[in-house]
Amino acid sequence: MNSDAIEISGDGFRYSAFVGRGLIAKAGEIARKVTDRKHCTIIADQNSAQFFSDRVCQALASRNFSPQLIAIPAGEKSKSLMHAGELCDEMIKAGFDRSSFVIGLGGGVIGDISGFVAAIFQRGIPHIQIPTTLLAMVDSSIGGKTGVNLEAGKNLVGVIHHPAVIICDVDALETLPPQELRQGYAEIIKHAIIRDADMFDDLLSSQVPIHRSGDALVELIRRNIAIKARIVAVDDRETSGERALLNFGHTVGHGIERATGFKIPHGDCVSIGMVAACAISIQRAGFSAEQRGQVVALLKKFSLPTQLPAGVDREKIIEAIAHDKKFLGGKIRFVVTPKIGDAHVSSDVTMDDIQAAIAAL
Ligand SMILES: NC(=O)c1ccc[n+]([C@@H]2O[C@H](COP(=O)([O-])OP(=O)(O)OC[C@H]3O[C@@H](n4cnc5c(N)ncnc54)[C@H](O)[C@@H]3O)[C@@H](O)[C@H]2O)c1
Ligand SMILES: [Zn+2]
């Protein structure tokens, strides 16, 4: 099984991501590779609990773990300080202490709040990620970012707390609704644009929808974990600028999310934001109109939107971006790409560039 693991390591952290089919049944065996502890809280949401918690508990019990499930409501609202506090209270009541650990079983919401709880409970206990959405497998479970939302905005409170291991059972995606699968593909296409031109070409030329073939999907997820792993290896705390590349499409994407009151899913907003980032890259980084066309074609192939829905107020998007970002001397740090697979942070992008790109959406 070890040969299948992808190593994620950097300054002060080293762990593996196991990716394959049927891995939930092996969760106990994999967890035993990284811990000799016994008691663990499995934090899940109602959906991930319903689909997977029995099998995860069984797998853990077979390796002499003593798991206890806590399920919270599904959805972004659960990523709050209040829920984090309640989870800690429940863990204390159930007798958990510093020698226990936490498993996050679910999508990015669960990964983020369970990781945050693991980071703060008794000043920090180990965390194991069992992501069950495509987005969580290729993006949020990797890199140690944990946290919750505040009224004032998303992910405003958090800690870097890397997991001890990540277990991606690709079979878990069989129950994932197409709309959620699409959110993961938006981040996969982002990875291709910033760092992997070959993956971009493979995705564009593949005839069979990737998600219909389990083995191809395993390969694709592995490839994406490796891309994110290479980025966090050198910059897990977002200091050198490398991790900022993961924000490609996100400046405008976040603006759209805020301007529409978070009614449009994140990946869909990022998809539209990537189209804007391509237009800005044409202006500021020598990106070609032909490659912009390929990006649009690939997003469409995965049923991702490439234009703003009718009725969205473009002014509001611009206000949200201006509120979010520091403009130094009228310029902003913005991820651009001169060609697919080769993104970098530019300090030359102006509000006029952004305005023009949004006007064209
Ligand atoms: N920590 C990071 O680096 C990072 C990176 C990107 C995103 N995020 C965070 O991730 C969150 C979004 O994650 P998400 O897109 O996975 O959303 P999510 O966790 O809300 O999951 C989406 C929906 O799918 C359901 N679900 C989960 N697994 C399922 C399965 N196998 N079958 C059927 N339904 C299933 C969930 O219950 C939920 O209703 C956001 O809060 C975002 O801030 C974090
Ligand atoms: Zn994103």
C-alpha cells in the first residue's frame, strides 16, 4: 500500500495521502501506520455520516481503535466558532483527552472544522483526514489549513495544523451529486492552468468523462494532490508567494461570491473568475487568446460556468474586490499566467484591468 502513498512534506511536517478504491475498509490499517493511540472522535456531517461512518467505525475497530461519532449539520454554516466550541465540549463530556485524536470524515467543511478542533483541543491533538468530496480530496485536505468562518467573512479564524495522514477512497465519490463533483473539477482545472500543461491537455482531449472511470479518477486525484503538495512543500504558511498561486481565479471568484451573497457555489465562482484572470493575463502577461479559448472550452466541458449569470451587479463585484484586497499605488497582487501551466504573481494588475475583465464576463 505504501507505494501508492503520495508524500506531503515541508518545513516541520511530513505525511502521506493514500488514494485508491476501497480505502475506507482499510482506514484502520492506514491509521495504525501513523498512530498508536486508541480513542478517536470522528467528526462528520449528516451526509458523510450516513454514507460512511459505519464502515469507517468498523474498519477502525478491527485495528483496536475506539471511535466515537459526532455528526453536525451539513453546510458552510457549521464552520463556526460556536460549533467548534460545542464539539470540544462534547469531546470533553465523552471523556476524550490529550491522548485521543480526531478524524474528519466529509467534505471541506468537515475537514476545516475538524482540523481546527484537533488543533485547539487540549492545545492540539492529531488529525486524520478522510475527505469524501472531490474538492476535499484534491484541495482542502492537503496543506494543513484549518479554520472556521466569522460573521465578517469566511476562514477568518484558523490555524495551520497538518493532518497525520489523508485517506482518499475514490469510491466515496459515487454518491456525490454532480454539482458537488463540478466544484472539485474547478480546482483541478485551476491546478492544470497554474502548474500542469500536460494535465490540461489530457483533460481537454479525454473522450470519456473522467468520473465515469474509477481508475482514471484515482490517477487524476493523485496528480492533483501531487501538484498541491509541491506548492505547500515550499510555502505552507503563504510567505514566499508560491501558495498564492492557488488563488488563480479566486480574486474575482471571491468578489462574485460576496456580491451574490454566497448563493453561487465556490467552484462556479472560481470558474468565472478564471475566465477573468485569463483576460487579465492577456493584458498583463502575454497569455494568448487561443489558450484563453481552450480554458473556456475545458470549463464548459465540465459544465462549469464561464459567464456571469444575468442580473449580477458588476459594480458590487468590484466593490467586494476593493474591500478584500490592498491596492498599493493603484495596483494589486494578482495571479496571472503567460501560458498554461506557468502562473505567477504579478504586481502590475490595476483596478482598471479587473474592471475591464469583469465588464466582459
Ligand atoms: N483548508 C483548505 O485549504 C481549503 C481549501 C479549499 C476549500 N476549503 C473549504 O472547503 C469547504 C468546501 O468544501 P466542499 O466543497 O467539500 O463542501 P462541503 O464540505 O460542504 O460538502 C459539499 C456537500 O456534499 C456532501 N457530501 C460530502 N461527501 C459526500 C459524498 N461522498 N456523497 C454525497 N454527499 C456528500 C456534504 O454533506 C455537503 O452537503 C469550504 O468551507 C472551503 O472554505 C478549505
Ligand atoms: Zn477555491
